[in-house]
Amino acid sequence: MTFSVHGLAVSRGIAIGRAVLVASSRADVAHYFIGADKIEAEIQRVRVARDAVAEEITRVQRELPKDVPHELSALLDVHLMLLADEQLSNGVKHWITDRLYNAEWALTTQFEIIARQFDDMEDEYLRERKADLEQVVERILAFMKGVASPVLPVAQANRQARQQDLLLDDTMDVPLVLVAHDISPADMLQFKQSLFVGFATDVGGRTSHTAIVARSLDIPAVVGARSASQLIEQDDWVIIDGDAGVLIVDPSPIILAEYGFKQRQGELERQRLNRLKHTPSLTLDGQKIELLANIEMPDDTANAVNVGAVGVGLFRSEFLFMGRAGRLPDEQEQYLAYRKAVEGMQGLPVTIRTVDIGSDKPLDKLAGRTQDGQLNPALGLRAIRWSLADPPMFLTQLRAILRAAAHGQVNLLVPMLSHVSEIRQTLSLIDHARAELDNKGIAYGPVQLGAMIEIPAAALTLKLFLKYFDFLSIGTNDLIQYTLAIDRADEAVAHLYDPCHPAVLRLIADTIAECNAQGKGVSVCGEMAGDVAMTRLLLGLGLRSFSMHPSQILAVKQQVLRADAGKLARWAQEVLLSDEPAALL
């Protein structure tokens, strides 16, 4: 019987194939008490399994092919760091020694404790690193059970043809799609080299590692599909609709034929979009539109250049700070990373945002707590607040960015500013960083200074911001969250997260208009910039600079080439005045 499962669309395209299921290793963990004489043996079991998994990941890293995405190697590093984490190993020892839990029980118990700490983190990317920890634990458990890595080439013999098979050219060599609770980076490598044409996971979000790798490989994927791995059976026919975030299980021949047509149409559309790489981004009435790339790591610049980005509008520097077991990158390491990005853009501008996370220990020590003792995930010590609370760390980053500016055009972007006191502190520290480099005789370059508009207070005091900054960048993701008081990570209210809410659109429109009036640069770097449904509206509001994931650039460029910005201006004002703007898009 045909049914559908809904999740999050994270990588576009259609994949059709038979399901290969990978179950969670923690589902059938044994729970029993051991004798005191077995303590050392149980600890040794975990240690041996952990070392074996680390050796396996290290081997995979050594054998990575040259064309593998940089994200995959970086995520393998994250797993190695988690394997070496003392909190994990010491916790397991505690449960075995003090509670006499068996090794598997101790490991899963400690995982749940650490996982709750991840849940309390305010940064969405950091919260989703819980999935990496879960994968590390599952690989250790799998080794203790003697189970091989789950993503291996699957024998396809002895399959009986069904009616759906007859719609494919070769019933004995059909494509495979992977359905799992989650997929580790090590398994993703094998996934890339295997027959899998798409994947779906029960967990994950738009910034989870599975989503990041899927986009970098341009593979159709759906994450956060809840109980997909329980509902779908081994060898079921599955359609993965990466555009709509839907899985269709056991499709009828008519549905299968329809999606086969969509799949072919999608491939043709990609080929047509690729022809736009070198086409100037101009509207029908001759308006030049700047299409920039959002990147996480220096190696992402290659993809940005390949799709015709005219610069980097957002380098999320926090990715350099993540998965390091509390050790922050030093000045030289950051400088080399920023320099690599600048040189990778071949003379095009690079906008580097200062770190936009809150660190665990400073947060626990400095941030206020709610009555139930939990950190508020949205209003805590993050972004510039965290940087200003730790001047030595911030100065280290500022010096590294300034040094990288000696190698090309660099813009420095500051996130989450809201008070004039924060602005003055930030500018003072930038001057201090320059003075430190002068005193040491170290070369550095000029930078344009920008601020992110992602808090309503900032959007309502634009003239103040424009007194101090050369350009503004609208972070629509957070601006929507703070304007509507909606926690994007809370499923109970996520449906209220509305980019087209009249208040949100008014703040965006006013920001664009004020910047244009004062001759200051303004861009949108949130998800709205890469949403083709919003391109015409943003053009009509006067936006001329968009920054998005490289995979979205050509689709947005197509919308730009078809638009008459002058004619869209009047329509955009009608949208702003509407009670239901989304109905007019």
C-alpha cells in the first residue's frame, strides 16, 4: 500500500530506488548488572571498541579520494575528537565502576547525559552535533556486537520483480536508497562510493552533517523524517523527493512513472541552469544583482567560484571553532584558514563573520538561567555577546582576519549587535587589534566593517548602525525568530515561523530602503536569499545583493534574469500592505 512520510527537504532532486535499512544500534542494548570482578573487563571492552573505531575512521581518512568533499574529512575529525573526549570515557568508567552497569548500558547512559547538554545549547549547529556523538556511540556498540559498518554494497540477487520493476530498464540492477536513523560521516564516504542514489534519516536538521554533505554532493535527501526507518521495510520501493521533503513508499506504477518524469525534468533543469554560470546577473531592466556565496570552510570557495558567485557574502567562522573538545583555534590557524578562503576566491571579496556561537563553559559560568535551571536557547550569551565577554579570544580572531585582509578584499561582519555600547566596544577592540599588529610589525590589510541586522532592536535603530558601519547584512533566520518570538528548534511552534509575516517584511523593507537612501551596501544572507519564491519580492524591495549556499545561486540567477526590478517595486509595496503577503507571492 502506498503511503508517504514527511521530513525536511535539505538537498534537492528526486531519487527512486529500493530501500536499504540501517537500524539504530542502541535499540537492542542489553541492560544488566555485573559482578565487581568484571569491572576491569567491561572497561576494557569499551576501550578496545573505541580504539578500533578510531583506527577505522583514521584509515578511512587516509584513503579518502581526492574528489571527496572537504566537509566529510572535517566531520571525520569531529568523530575522532568525540571518541577521545574524556567526559565520555570517564562517564562510562563511572557507571561501570560505581553502578556495576554492563559496558553497553554504561555507554548509552553516558551518551544520554551528554546529549542533554547538547540539547541545551543555543546554537542550532552545535545542538545538532548530538547526532555526531550518537553515531560515535553506535559505532562503538556495533563493534562490541561484532557488526560491520552498515553502509556496504548490498547484494541485489534473488529479487522478485514487482510491477514497479517493469518501469525500469534493468530489474536486477536497480538503484538503492538508504534509510537510516542517522548516517555517520565515515558511512557517508562508503555511501558516495556505493550504488545509493539518495538517503533519508529519522533525525537531523538543515544544518546537520548529513544535510551538509548531501548538499555538497548534490544528492537528493530528506532528514528529520521521524519514524521512517521503522515504517519502511527492507527492499521497499521508495521515492525520495528532496524538493518537497517527502518519502513515498511502495508507490503505484502511476506515481512511479510520474516521479520518473519529474526526475528526468529535474536533470534537464540542472543542465539548463549550468548554462547560466557565466551569464552576468542582470535584470530585464539592466539592474546589476550581486549573487554571493555562504560558506563554512575555506575549501567551499571552489564550489562558490564554480557556480559563478561574485564573492563570499558570509563566511561562518564558527565552523573553525567546532568539534575541538574545548580547544579554540589560535591566531595562526585562523589566519591560514581565512587566507585560504581569500586566495580561493581569486580576487573576489570575502565577508568573514566573527564567531557566532556560545561556548559551553563560559555559558554555564556567565549566562543567566531560567527558573528551571535551563539556559534559554535563543536569548543567551552568543555571537558578539560571547566575543565581548572574552576579549582575548575576540582579539585573536580579529588579528587573524586583519592579517588575511593583506591578501585580498576582506569585509568584517559582526553578528547580533543591538546596543550602541556593544558597537563602541567592538570598534575599540578592532582598533586595539590593529595596534597590536602594528607593535609586532605584522602586515595586515584594510577591511570594510559591517553589522548583521537580526534583532528587531537593530532594525529599528538603523540610522545609529549606519553611523558606524560601511554595510549591513540582514540575517533573516534570526530576525524572523526574534521578531515573532518563535524558537525554530521547537516543533510545537515551528509552524508559526513565517518569513512572510507583515512585521518581518516591514523590518526587511525598511532596512533595505534606509541603506539605499544613505548609499550603504546591504545584503540578505539568511535562507530567504536562496529561496526562489522570495527573489522577486526582495528585488522589488530594492535589494541588489543576495548571499546563499552555492547550490542555490544558479536557480536564483534564473529568477533575476527573468525579473524587471522597476516593475516589481510597485507590486512589492502592495505585498507589504497586505494582511496576508504570502498569498500575493
